[in-house]
Amino acid sequence: MSPLVALVALATASFMAGVLWVIQIVHYPLLDEVPDSSIERVALRHQRLITRVVGPTMIVEAISSLWILLLVPESLFYLALASFTLLLIAVGVTIFQAVPLHSRIAQGTSHLIPRLIQINWPRTVAWSLRIPCGALLVYQTLN
């Protein structure tokens, strides 16, 4: 397995963790302050803009993480599997919980924003835990 692939996976996981922490601590609480008269416009704009930021990163992260899982030495398989499982959790919560909630909020149901903040914690934690896993994988591939 190439150290470069491990570095790419670590960099994308780190980027996503950073984005999720800003979203969790700053953006979603501020979204909860948007007046009902503006929530549809703001929520739709959020969806469009955040996709531009995280979409390409998530694709690169998924490809590099799958590549690692398929090519990792046997001694690192369980570490790679744990990291990939964390990615599946983060992406699963995104697809099956966060995206539908965003869609409903964009239809004017702003009372769901506290639920969005609540379900965002597993994504934030999962992406954050990918950082030490990725750092260990990078370290092991360099040694």
C-alpha cells in the first residue's frame, strides 16, 4: 500500500472532521436562529453550497479508503477496517438521516433543526476518530 494513498485518506478525513466541527458548533446553531420566513431559502442555499465543499472530498476519501482496505498489509487490516467502518457510519448518517432532514428543513420545517444538531454528533465523532486511525496507517506505511 502506498503511503501517498494513506496520506490522502488522512487529509480528507481531517478536512471532513474540521468541516463537521464547524457545522456542529457554529453553522447549525446559527441555522436555528434563521427566521421561519427565510428558512427555506437559507436551507436550500446551505445544501447547494456545502455540497460543493464536501462532495469532492467525500468522493476522494471513499476511493482512497476503499483502496487502503483492499491493499493494506494483513497486519494493518483491522485498523483499516475500523477506519473504513467509521467512514461508513459517517456517510450512512449523512445519507439516511442528515440529507432527509435538510430536505425537510428546506420545505420550511425549521423545528427539525435541533434534531439535525443531535444526529450530526455521530458524523462529527466518526470523522474525528478517522484521524488517529489514518495517522497510524500513515505511520505504519512509512516504517
